[in-house]
Amino acid sequence: MAKIVVGTCGFYYTDWLGPVYPLGTKKEDYLSLYAKRFNTVELDYTYYSMPKAANLAKMLVDGGPGLGFSAKAHQSLTHKIDPNNWKAEAETYREAIEPVLQAGRLEAVLFQFPYSFHYTTENRRYLRDVLSCFQGVPLAVEFRVADWYTARMIEGMRKQGAALVALDMPDLAKLPPALDVVTAPFAYIRLHGRNAGAWWGSDEVARYDYLYNERELEAWLDRIRRIEVQADRILVYFNNHARGQAVQNAQTLLEILKRAGLGEISG
């Protein structure tokens, strides 16, 4: 039976004051309060800023012993790739996550590639090479364009032991399909909301500004059942973070999973 852990993409949002954190909460207390609700978090700041080992070591303490971490790969490895420098950036990132890895609390490193990262020979080679720089690290890969979804790509993910991220997002042309293929010992799910009207041409807050209703979340039970028989561990993260909607939906999904008796549930 797979263990299912549910959390959110990020925790450090000032618009969570009120809906999630008590008004007046200091920013340095956000993580410890988050850890009272969930046992896993996906760190997004590691995409915007190259992480440092000391900061991540402190987060291990602040989050308490029960909190696991996924970390988004830095943008220099996914969105702003310098052919002459990415290997050095990968080495720096790899060294920074070492405290979390050594503590046995690194859920995965997530490589989320942009819509502009298409299925080309050059990009396939880059993907192979960059993942190879992270031997011994649990890896997950998210594509934002449908042309990656080929049998060859899936086989490549399996060979490298990287999880192909299962997605919930608007049903728009050229976006990835709803596909639940398990390519690693663990599965990785990201729910971005279904705000089709704001997906293109808006900022990241508007794009993910969406609150799932209970019926939409219950529909995930069948998808998770299919994944559960193939994976030892399932990581689920909500990215619809505006005004704490991700927290609300994550807690609702936990209740739905518990009612369904699905897996070994951990918030």
C-alpha cells in the first residue's frame, strides 16, 4: 500500500495571513505553523534563488522532524539554461540540498520546464545530461507542453528513475494530457487549478487563482487508485496558492482520501 503525502507548493505567502496563519504571525514562524498542518512541502524559492546549504539546514530545524521537502530546481537548470555554465549551476544546487538529502527528508527535486522547452533532440540530450548530474537524488520532471508525451520520453524517464509528474491544469490545446504513468518508485502530482481564462497572458498569481470544489477533488480518487498500485509513495502538491486556496484544497483532499480508505495517508 502506497503512502500518500499531501502538501502545497510553497508556504511563504503573505496573503496566507488570515486564511492560513494568524494575523500578525512573523515570517520566521510560517514554516513551523505550516508543519502543524502538513508533513510535506514543495519549496519554490529554490527556483528563484540558488539555495544554500545553511538555509536548508535551518529549515530542517524550523519545520520539525516530521516535515519532508521537495525542492524545485533552480531556473538556471530549467528556464534560463546557459550551455556554458549549467553544469556548474547543477553542482552548486546539488551541494546545497545535501543537508536535506543526508537527513533523509528530501522527497524529490522537481525539474519543471517551461512551455517553450519543446521535444527536440537538443532538449532531450540536455534533460538526460542534467538528470545524470543528480545521481542518488529522487527526481521528478514536469513538462508544460504536450509534444513531450511520447513512448520514448516515458521509457527515458524509467531508465533514469525519474518521476513523470501527473498534472491537473486547464484543458487547453497543446498543454500536457492527464496522464498517470509511474516511471519511478514514487509518484509526483501537481494540481495547478483550472483557471483557463488566466492561463495565458497573466501573472503567476492569476494563473493559479482557482479553488477546486469537492467534486473535482473526489474525481482524483480514481487517478490516485491507478497510481497507488504502481508506486510506493505518492507526493501530492497544490499550486493554487492565492489566498490560501491550496491549503484549503489540500486539507479537503486529505479528508476525501481518508474517507475512501486509500493508502497510508499523511498530511
